[in-house]
Amino acid sequence: MTAASAGRPSPGQAPQAEVTAEDYLAASERLLTQVIAGTRGTWPRACAWLIRLALESELTRFWSTACPPVADCRSYRAQFLLLPLYADPGLARRAHHVWATLSQAGHHHAYELGLTAAELRQLLDDTTEITAALRVAHPV
């Protein structure tokens, strides 16, 4: 096994910091509140993906403490199915709904309108609350 395949930087290569849910949420907040050059027409979908990544990142962190074998599961759908057994069922339903909405929004469908800024704001706020609740449920 090489250093790169073990997740360690190769000699002369700078170590990479892990991107957290907060990082993804901050980036999506910037897309919602600032005009960023080169993002015209693409920012809503990019924002949806960033919010979804924040939720998935926090879910992975949650499972690493609550039930490590589940963290190794590649299917987030399966992880959401198990979530009510380890966290509040209402929180689990809400998290799955937000994730499914963001998953749908992240894919281009010619026959559907994308999410509005207000809808993305609500999803961002929901994800912020969900990630905070998951951290309380199983702190690191």
C-alpha cells in the first residue's frame, strides 16, 4: 500500500484538510448571498449539491460514532433507513426528506424548474438544524 492510497500525503505533498459540514454550509451560504463571477445560471444547482454534501458529511460523522459499520455503507439511502433506530425518528424523517429534495434538485430535468433562492435558503436552514441535532445526538 502506498502512502497516497493509505490517505497520507506523499513526500513533498501538503496534507489535505478534511472538508467539514460547516465548510460546505459556508460555501452554500456564499452562493446564496453573494454574486460570484462565473456562476450565472449554475449557482442554484451548485448550492443544492453543497448543502447535500454538508448533510452527507455530517451523516458520515454521526455514523462513525453511533455505529461505525454503517459509516462504511456506500448507500446514503440505506443510512437514512437506519437513522430512526439511532436518532429521533422525526429528525430522521426530516433529514431524509431534505436529502431527497436536494438529490432531486441536483439533477437537471428539462421539464422541471430548479429550486428558488427561498427554497434553497429553507433547505440550508433545515440542514444547519439537522447537523446540529445530529452532533448533539452523538458528539465526537
